Amino acid sequence: MWVPLTRPSRRLAVVAAVIVGVALAVSALAGLLNNAGGAYGDAIRGMVQWAPFVLLLAISFPVAIAIAARPQIGVLLIAALVPYNGLLVIVKHPPFTEGYKEALTIYVLVWSVLNVIGKRRTKERYPRYVAPLAFYVLIGIVSAARVGGVNGMVGLKTSFFYLLIPIALWLCPFTKKDRDWLVSIIMVDAFITSLYGLYQQVIGASGLLSLGYQYGTSIRTTGPWLRSFSSFSQHSAFGLFLTMALLIGTSVSLADTKRLRSKLFLLVSPVILLALALTFVRSAWLGLAVGAIYLAIHRYRVLLFFAPFALVGLLVLPLSFEKGAFYSGSFQERQTSWTQNLNRAANPFGNGLGTTGSAAEKSLQVKKLTTDFYQPDNNYYKVLYELGVLGLFFFAMMLIAAFLYTREVEIQVAGADQALIIGVSATILAVMIAAYTAVYFEIFPNDVFFWLLLGTVTSCVRESS
């Protein structure tokens, strides 16, 4: 529900608009005088350097007011921004700005709570995935307390922080218009990031090096091919994001092919597919295949028409692409790693949250250490290794319950909401598959979108009730 701005808030909004205008004027003036010489010129160039951040702060003021009045705007803003988080690697920025996504998430949650205080709300049954998720989180908290220190805190943040988003959406659900905006945001982000991913193939590794990217972190290759990563921090995040966007965008577009947005998305979907292919993320490919089969069997039979063309496309792939795409060495390395660490993973209580993967890497960075850390490359194996058999059980039950919940809500709604939920169901199946060769819930921003989409599904029934 929209909460109208109070008179003081309207005054603040006017003041914020004036600040934005002044900031724009300062930025323009600084740009014109950028070529001035001497000490005066140095001062002007300093202004030019910081002008974008002044402008950003000025714009954030009215945005903050809007989010305070309506927290759903903040969730949509998170969805719009996080696909471009990887650009911070090549863009000069103050260090504190890297925490924008966490700060925005907390800010949204705070105002979601404040917006419902004092309001009477009917009691509603929690989604069926909440029970296994609660046990999974509880086991994680106990494990983090047992590990303690930086590893425990970072492990908690990495594994569970973005659960705050569906909590915020439970308190302040998306409206139908919000959900429509979310789909549009996902579609546009998928197309823009795909174009940038294809551009990376044009300029190659040398061009990316000149932009400020580094080998081994962002720039990676398979055979003679560059693995596109677009505006993400790594190619796997890019590939898995495009898989999610294709499944949701295709489901919504095929449900309403007369709408201009649907026609445009279906028109540019080959571009997105090509960008996905050039990530060489096989977990994303397999997830897309499973999700597309679900969409075809469950609702959209027309997708079966494209299956023969996909098979023909596989037959005419360049030999170098085929070798890079179907190279089995990396999977064999993963299997060897799982076998070597099987004894440690067999610990019934696990080795502790935050002892593997990106959480362990970040903990070492905080401690300023350069020792090795274990990367399981399998979300199920990671949960087993860190939280033991009980943790793995509730993690798997959470995924299954989330899928069953989307099927349950699907029959309660109709139209665009139903198409969106079908796409989310396909995405959950894709996540289940991708999690076998990727630590999906540690790959940003894929973890953000998983929880955001679950919160969106819940909003379909909470808004109507």
C-alpha cells in the first residue's frame, strides 16, 4: 500500500530537488573548467573527480524519502543495481560505497517494520518453506557461534544476510504493478549486461586488462575463448543471472505475446542466449535446459518446437568452442577434491559455518592472510562440509518446499502473476541443478534474486488477502 508523504516530507523532497539541481550545475561548471591550468585548475579537477559522488549523494536524498514512504521501491532499486556491482572493480570510488547493497537492504527492512507498526493485520499462514529454512538458519547460527570470530560472522552474513529481503516483502508486499516493474527490470538488465558481455568478446583479454580488470579474478579463459563476465565479478554469476532472466522473461512474455515488452524480450532473447553461451558456465546451461523443459511440459508447448534447432546448433558449433564448452577436466578436478575431503565432510556436526568458499576467502582478507582455503564448488557438498548431515537435510528440504510452495501459489492467482510464478518455479529447478557444480548461494547477486523472487511469490497472495 502506498504511504503518502507528510507535509514535512514534501518539504524535504523539495529541498532535495534543489540540491540535485545545484549538484548538476556544479558538475557542469566543473566539466567546463576542467582544462584550466595552475593551482586553480588542480582545484577544479578535484571538483570534477568528486562531482559524481556529490551528485549521487544528492540524488540519494529524495530516493531515501521515497523508500521511507514505500519500502517496495527500495527492493526494486536493489534488483536494478546489483547486476552492475562488478563494475566497481574498474570505477574509482570511495571504499565505503561498496557496502551500498547491505546498507540499502537494512534501510528497506527498517522502514518495512516502521510502516506496519500500529496497523492491524490478519494472521496468515507462513509459506511452507519457512519451517525447514528456520531450522537451517538455526543450525547455521549455532555453527557460526561454535566457529566464532571473523569466520563465523562472515559465514552468517554470506549465507543468510539477504533473507532480510523476503522478510521486508512479507511486511510490505509488492503490488501487482511492483511485480510488473520487477519483471521489466530483470529483462532490461539481462539485455544490457548481455551487450556488455558480447563487447568483452570483441575487445578480448587485452582490452579488458586496459580497462582495469585482472587475470585470474575477472578475466578467465577456456581454450582460446574468453569467458564473458559482463558487469559481474565473475563469469558464473553472469551466466546464472542470465539463466534466471531467460526463464522468468520467457514465461511472462509467452503468457502475453501481444504486449510490446513481451515482443521486445522475445526478439532480443537470442542475444541473451549468445551471451550466456559465451560465459561457458555449464551449470547455467544445464539449469536453463531443465527450466525450459519444465516450462514446455507445464505450460508453453511452443518451446518444444525449438528443441530440434538447439540440437542442430550443437552439431555445427566450432571445434574450438566445443572443446572449451565440453572440457571435462574441471569436473574431474571437482570430483577429486570431493573425494579427498570426504573424511572431513563426514563430520556429523560439520566443520563450522564460514570455513569454506567465499566466506573463508573474505575472512582471510579481513585478517590480511594469504593462506589457502577450500572451495567445494558444490552447494550441497559445502553445506554437508560446514553444517553436517542435519544441515544438508534442512537445506535440501528448503529447496523442495520452495518449489512446492510456488506450485501451490500458482493455482491461487492468474494472469501475469501466474506466469511469473511459473518462471520462478523453473528458476528454482535450475538452482537445484546448478548447485551441484556451483556454490549458488555464495555467488552474488544470484543469492539476492533467489530470496527476492521467493518474497515476490508470497506477495502475490498476501496482497490479495
